[in-house]
Amino acid sequence: RAIEADSHELELDLSSLNTVNTMFAALFSKLGVPIKTTVSATVLEEALNGSVEIAQLHLGKSVCRKVEKQSAHFYSVDITEEEAKLGLVCRVCSTAKSKFKLLYFEPEENGGLSLALQEDSAKTGKVTSAGMFFLGFPVYRFEHNNSAAAAKDPDSAFFKRLDGFQPCEVNELKEGTHYFAVYGDNFFKSATYTLEVVCAEPFSTEKEKLRSVEAKILAKRSELSKFESEYREVLAKFTEMTSRYAQEMQTIDELLNERNAIHASYTNSPTLKRSSSDSKGKTSSKGSKSDDDQSVRKEKKSKSPTTMEASASDEEGPNKKEKKPKERLRRKRWFNIHHLKVDKRRPC
């Protein structure tokens, strides 16, 4: 079902699967099938009951730990009103490229915690990372497209690439205590991560850059819809022209072959009429040679034995003996020029 589904993602609670099913899920994930995992129901229930262990976290201090698969580490951080106005950023990264989830919980009246926000880790360069930005203005999250659907129809995947650019539900925090958690989302092994929560005051330049680049992304997303219609129209025209090109090429070849066949038909030989113009030239040359051989054979057959004997006797007669010395003398006089003297002083 996961392979055949084009636009639906499969959501699994890995903690509820046995080893064999987990292995198949990991295999499908390696093959590019999008498998969206959910936070374990056990973890959510423990957080809601307030039975989880929470570690205190200070602003600007990073924590490096390892969380077991389908388990979570909970943290709390206290912020002032001024820090809340300046903004807060929580980021998690893994140099081991582990899969994890960054979670944000809101306190309940009974002292428990309920899940409010969730960010899945994504590959960013040589690490996997996830972040939450509470900067006082709208910020966006970006969910990648279905890789299997993108491979099947790359054009549609390109124009829908920015559809996963959606606004975050919470843009700012109030003063007080806030709760985050890192959930291990690997199939078999634990996840190694580094967590850091910082105040956005020293990053005023980065705040403006983020606001600017996300505004450009929104503008580009609106442009893509217009560009898609133009692209589809041009692509259809190009496909039509390509098809016509192939048809015209085939038509020209057929006409030229028909012309060559007509040229080759100008002969009384039925064999040559059926041959092409190229083979016609070869056949004609061979045919002329065979005709010459036949004519020579006919001439030899037409001569009688008596005639051949008479000609032989004529050659052996006295006239032949008289002609031989004369011919030799002529040749000798004509070719024996080595005795001539040439004056080398005179120019030629």
C-alpha cells in the first residue's frame, strides 16, 4: 500500500510494531517510500499524566545527549518578558544524521503536558536538524515533497515543491516556563542530538534576513502557478512540433525512396525494376561485364578450325620471316640513340 499510494503518506507508531514489521518499514523508507511516523502513544500519555522527568535548560547552553528509539527527553526553560519580546529559537541537530522529532508542549491544569507543535528532522548538509522559531512575526515550516511521486512526475513535483511551505501555528511565546522534548525516531538504534535554546537578541540581522527570504519564497510560490500554465502550454506545443518533425522526416524519406524506385524502373530488365537505385548501379556494372564476356565467347565460337589453322600457317610463312628483320631494324634505329652527341654547353 505504501508503494502504490501516490499522494498519501503512511503514518506509523513504531513502538506498536514488532521487529519484523519495523524491519519492513525501515526497508521501505530506504527505498524512498515516505513513511511518516507518529510520537509513541505511551510517551504522550506519560506527558499528559505529568509522569515524565523534566530537565532544566538555560538559555544559550547546549546539551548533547542520546535518546533511545521511541523515547523522549523533556526540557524546561524559563524566559522573561523582555526575552519573549526579543524572540526565542530552539534548534536540534545531529552530526550522526539520526532521525528525531522536536516537540513543544503546553502545560495543562492538572500539571500534565499536551503536545502543541512538532517538527521532524530533515537532512541539511552533513547533519539532520529541526528548529522552532518564536520571533514575533509569521515564520514558516517546510515539508519536503513525496520522493516517490517526484520520481514519477518530476514536472508536477517541481511546481508543487513549495506547497509544503506552510506557516507555523505559534509565532511568539509569553514569559514563563516552556517545555520542549526530543523524541528518538530511528527504527532500531538510539538518536544522538545536540539541543540549544537561545534568545534572538544577538541575531537581529538574521531575523531580518529570515523575514526577507521567506517573503521571497512566498512570492516565488505565487509565481510558480502562473509559470506552470505557461510551461504546460509551451511543453504541449513542443511535443506537437516534435511529433510533426518525426512525421515530416518519415514523409520525406518515403518520397525520396519512391523517387529512386521510379528512376530504377526505367529498364527492360524485371530484376532491375525491383532493385533500388543503389543496387541498380552495381547490377548494371556487373551486367556489362557479363555481356562482354559472352560476346568474346561468341566470337571465339564463330571462328572455324580451318580458319584458325590458316591464320597460323600465314604467321609461319615466309612473309613472317622477312618481316621480322625489318621490324627489328626499325626498332633498333628508333631506339638506339645512345650514340648521339649532345652539346652540354648550349642550353636546351
